[in-house]
Amino acid sequence: MIDFAALPILQTVIAIPAEDPGWGLWVLMKLLQVLGFVIVLALLVAALVLADRKIWAAVQMRRGPNVVGAFGLLQTIADALKFFFKEIIVPAGSDKFLFILAPLIALVMAFLAWAVIPVAPGWVISDINVGVLYVLAISSLGVYGIMIGGWASNSKYPFMGALRSAAQMVSYEVSIGFIILTVIFVTGSMNLTEIVDTQAGGFWNWNMFRLNPATEFGLANYILTPVLFYMGVLFFISALAETNRPPFDLPEAESELVAGYQVEYSSTPFLMFFFAEYVNIMLLSAMMVILFLGGWHAPIDIGVQFLPGVFWFFLKTAFIFFLFAMVKAIVPRYRYDQLMRLGWKVFLPTAIVAVLIVSGVVVLTGAA
Amino acid sequence: MIAAIAFYILASVAVGAAFMVVASRNPVHSVMFLILTFFSAAGLFILMGAEFLALLLIMVYVGAVAVLFLFVVMMLDVDFVELKKGFLSFAPIGGIVAAILLLQMIALGAAYFMDGGRPLVAPDATMTNLEAFGAVLYTKYAGAFEAAGFVLLVAMIGAIVLTLRDREGVRRQSAVDQMARTREDGVELVDIEPGQGLG
């Protein structure tokens, strides 16, 4: 018989006493945590959609949504309600089961990855040893929602959008994998909490900068500085491509494909796709913060923590999201061949070279 | 108890989904069932405490291989009803392969139980999955590991050789040329007197 409490992947920050599994309580506890995460994420998505539109409007010198609620604060909620009360239209020639399944897959996969994201010390649903791998695995499944949705619609433009999206997401996942590998080498762990903990003590210890010669690799840190900074930038750009955000929003390029894979979707299924997209954007912003920007640690360590860790985590994630929104407002869309060239001929080789340099430094300085 | 229940659920889903891969009429549904099979297998790995292997299975097979399957199945315009007509003529060969596989599995299971049921977990309990893998993969099985890498490299080169054609008169975009352009080579400003035209 397999010991339930001893399974590594099920062990959590809330220690289960070995002699008393009490798994009923444990399940209840986890369900409450999951519920908390989902509610907070849903509220944050509502806020982020508004922030996105406001930032975009500000760049274009418009006001953005400003009618519903003070400063348009309730605009997203009004939009969501509108989607809920509309009729779900399923096209006649579509594969009905897969057509409904696709947005569900997209949304579930988007939320699932949050299970291992630590937002503050101990604030994580499941603190597993292979957290980085888990996030990579789950986020690589998000492409199924788009592909199946595009195919099941039985229509030209959704299908084209689905094909584009699949090729794009698979391509950039490869370079994201190599970029994350550099961070894993430097921190020596795949556990997200440990990765954040190695970056404690001020912004000069963060993986993106690594300016402190007193840490693990000594003066070799200055070799790592430019490499990891560049990797951080590459991760951000790959994250844009991975979430189908402009300038890489070719799967839904409205000027060529109407709206890509979501043309035939209406009402709640459309809302699910939309929701999944923003949850994914938040996930990759959070991953950027965890891997490169020190997670919940304050930029300058003054010895005393006045603010809870989650505040810094949220602030940094919000800043990354702000960059996402600014890129959307400023950069024009790439051509498809340019997108593929960038992914395979620029990002992948440079990421591989960076992996070689970083692993060389780690081995030669004897820190491994 | 729970682990046993989880095992039977995962195992029966895996077997049922594997059957549906063959049985379902729509090839896209087949691929979906294949993905379900992979997922159940990953769940079984987690039950055995091999979470690294489980996530690798999801990442490689579900995240990449099955996406390519889905890609191909969606793109190919094959009449699968026509293909299935010859199904019975392949049945003897399929039956023989299945019988051999069954025999091998029975032999494996028998050998395992005859040995007194060795534990399937890593020998050193203090190691994480990843360390246990690395400790044998890059020392004891380094040769085999590198050989596997070379086989994949050969497959990659083979795919490139098969598809790369050198055709005459193909216009290609050169990103370097495009970026090296300046305003001076692209734009000519001409000051035209009113009523005169360019010519």
C-alpha cells in the first residue's frame, strides 16, 4: 500500500502529522485555499482588464472606460454580466462536445498552474520540489484549449488562428525552457520557494542583476550579470508570445483573421477564453517576478519588514503587467515569419549559449 | 486505501481511454483520448512517487508530441472511414503483436513478484526524484544517454534532408538587409514646381 501522506507531490507547507493523516481536514483545508486563490485571481483579472484598457487609453490620449462606476471601476463587472446573460450560440457544423470543452480546458489549465506559485513565504497551495517543471508542463497544455476551439468551430478563420497559435506557443516554449534552465542552474533548485529564497537581501541579489560578489559564485557573479539580465528580457518577450499578447497576437490578428480561434464563440465560452488569457498573463508575470525579480523580497533589505511579503510580490507582478500593457500600446504586430525567425533563430541559440555560460560558471566556481 | 482507489480509477481510465483511441471514429477524438491516456499514466507515476517522471511525461508527450499529432490529424484530409474498411485484414498481425506484448508483460510481472516485490522507489530515500535520476543518468548510463541523444540528432538531420529543397528563383527575405536599410536608400525627396510634373 502506498502511504498517502508520504507522497512528495502532496506534501504541503501545512505539515501533515505522519501518525494522524486526518485527510478529511486536509482536503477541506486545500479546498478552501484553492477557493481563496480562485476568488482573488478572479477579482484581480477584473482589475487587470480595466488597468489594461486604461493604460492603453492613456497612451493613445483617450480616457478609456469611465462611465460604469467611479473612474469606470465597475466596467469589467458590467462586461462580465453582459457575457453571462447572452445566449450561447453553437455553430451547426461544429463538434459540439469539443466546442464547449475547449474554453473549459483553457480556463482550467490557466488556474491549475497557480497551484505551485508562492506569493509570500508559505502562501502556496502545494510547495512541490519540481515546481518549475510543473508550471512549464501545465502552461504547455494551454495550447489545447485554443487548438481544439479553433478546430471544433469548423470554420476557416478559427482554424487558421488555431494553427498559428499552436506553432507559436510550441516554438516559444522551447526557448522559455532554456531560459528557465539558467535560473535553475544558478539557484540549484526547481522548487519555486527555494528559488525566491536564494534571492533574498536586496535587489542586487535578484537573479536578473546578481551584483553582489559576496554571494555564492564570488566575482563570477559579474559574468552572470549580463547573461541573466539578458535572459530576463528574453523571458519577458517569450512570455508575450506565449500568452498571444501584442506584438505577437497573430492567433487572433483581427485585421487578417477577424478574431482568430474565438470567432465562433459567444457569451460565457468566450468569456472563459478571455479570462484564461488574463490569468495566463498574470501567471507569466508572477513567474518573471519569482525567477528573476526576487519574488516577495523587498528591493532594499533594511532588516525589518513593515509590509507583508505579498505586497512586494503584488507590486512587482503589477509592474510586469504594466510593461505587458505598454508593449501592447506601443509595438506594432509582427509578421508571422518574423515571429518564427525570432523564436527559432534568435532566442533559441542565444538561450542555449547562455545555458552553456551559466553552467560553465556554476561548475568552474565549484559552487555546485 | 485512498491510494488504492486512486490507482484503480487512474488505471481503468487509462485502459478505457486507450481502447477509445482505437475505437473512436473521429481521428481528432482519438488524439484527445490519447492525451487522456497520457494523463492517467502520469497520475500513476505520481502515485508511485515519481513526480519528475510524471511531469516529464506531461511536458514531452502531452505538451509537444500530442500537439504535433493533433496538428497532423487536423491538417490531413484523409478519409478515415475508407481507411477503416481494411481494418479486419490487419487484425491477425495486430493480434500477434498484442499477444507478444501480453506475454512480455506477464513475464515482467511474474519476475517482479518472484523477486519478492522489490520497492519501486529510489534506493536512497533522502534524494529527491531529480537527484536520483541525475545520479544514475549521467554516471552509470551516460553512454546510453548520449547514444539516445545522437539518435535524435540523426532523426532531426534526416527530417531536414528530406524536406530541404534547393529551388531556383526563390525570393527570400533577408532580415539583415531589411534592417540595414536607411531612410536615404528608401526615400527620395523631390521638390516639384507647381504645374510641371516629374517628367
